[in-house]
Amino acid sequence: MALPSPKHHWTFNESSGTTAADSAGGATMAIDRESFVPARRGNGVRFNPKDGARLATTSVPGRPPLRGAWR
């Protein structure tokens, strides 16, 4: 069984700035402060109110409402 392809995938390969590109779905992520940091694999985003990002927003559209028993 083949694994499904990701709809969105952020690698955070950007080393500076306040925007990250989605390598699978073409969306973008805007971060309120520059906060890219080295991570285990490549870069990551540090979320910290003192010296990191406090807010990240994406251009990914909202999900449709769930149908069925979980209303």
C-alpha cells in the first residue's frame, strides 16, 4: 500500500525572513517575527513570546465542516 502524498509540507528551508513556503501545496506561512532556528533536520520556527514567533498564519483554506456523528 502506497502512502498518500502530503497536501502541505513546510520544510522551513528559509534561513531568514518572515515567510515560509509550502513545498507540496503551494501555500505560504507568514510569521510575525523572524524566528528561523537550526533544528534536528534543517530549520524550524521558534515559538516564544520573548525571542521567537508569537503568531503564524497560513494561506491554507479552511476545512469543510464534518458530517456525521460528530456534529
